[in-house]
Amino acid sequence: MTNERSFNPADPHATPLHEGTPYLIERRVLASVPCLIERPPEMTDAQNVCLVYHGAWAAKEGKLGVYSALTARGWAVVIPDAALHGERTGDTPPGLNAREYLWESVRRTVAEAPALLDALAETFGPLPVCVTGSSMGGYVTQTLARAERRVRRAAALITSGVWEEPEVRKPELRAFLEANRPVTHARDAPPTPLLLASGDSDPAFPLATNHVPTAAAYREAYARAGCPEKFREVVFPGVGHYTSRGMRDAVLRFFLD
């Protein structure tokens, strides 16, 4: 029967493993946000939280297992559905073009982040929170690195801080872009440690027009703030618009420092 929970110690129940260390996966709704959580077998074992934001037209399930190595180090990995994505596509308002859909998701996801962080604190206790995100999730990550001081470290991957969006015409979205564009507001990011990682073959965000000006703005901001060592940038040769293994490993090293 499925409710029987006694297992043969010589051949116990199969569980997700990272290099032989078990971890648990559960679905939760935190602050009205559907989430997947990867965590150590005992909830009380969590010593840190990693919040992971996916890209546009994706969902939380696509990030399962990417950062599960953290669970062996006592971290809880929390993967929410971004607004208007995954289980939340039914919330999409009518009349948005593709770029407006993306930025409405970013705007709503950023707006709900404080309540989600409150819910994480209620679930795990007042633990340090690191944030990472890919592509659209990198927009969210950069904004939270600037605006949310509960974020201990942030890693923005395969993304951009230029935010030039001529197809975005909705006034509330234009206002969000102007208020949060990273290359304009990079001075607000220090002293939060920030990693910016890109692939040099990314067709969605060509290096010269996206990573280079974004990194330059952050580099200047962190130097002016007197903490240049807290900004790191990495470019991965041959990597396109995806989170590569090397990129993932760079994030893990950055968070575990």
C-alpha cells in the first residue's frame, strides 16, 4: 500500500540524490506563488536559501536539479513559477505583445518578491538568501540585487542590463523599465555581491551590445562604492543562450564563497 512507510534498510526507498546525498523535492505555494523546493531531508537542516528564477516561456520544472548540489551543503533551493508562467499562465492579461508579456511577468515577479521572501523566512527561518536567474530570470535577479537588501548574493546569467525595449508601450511597463534599468541604476547594486555570466555565442544577447555595457556599468558602480571585488563577470567561450555546466558551477562557487 502507498501509505506504508517502513523500508528495508538494505534496499530503502529511492530518493533524489546528489553524489550519494539524498534530498527532497516538494511542491509548495508560498505567498500565492507555486514553487518547487529541493531541500535536505530534514527541513531544520537548511542553513541557506537559493531562489532560482527561470526564463521567459519556461516554468519552474525546467530548473529542477540544476542547483541541487546545494542541498548537500545544507541549502534549500526554491524555484518559483514567474508571474504569467507555468501554473500561472491563466493570469495573463489580454492585449500584450510578446515583449510586453515578458516585461509584465518581470514587473509582477519583482513586485511579489518581498512577500515571497517573507514566506521563505516563515518556512525556513531568517536564513541568508541568494538569488540567481537566467535570461528573463536575470532581469528579476538584477532588480532584486538592487532593491531587496535581504538578498545576500545574486547571480544573473545569459541576460542583459541594457533594457532597450521599443515594442513595450504600456505606460506602467515603460515606468518599470525607466525605474529599474540596470545600466542606468547600477549604482544601487553595491554592496550586494553580484555575478554576471554570459556566453560569447548567445544569439539572444550578443556580447558586445549586452554583456559588455552591462558589466561596464556595474564595474564602475562597484569601484565607486569602494568594493570592486564584489562584482564578478565571466564569459564562457562557445556557450549560447543556455545555462551551461560551467556557468552553473560558477554560480555554485560564487554562492558558497
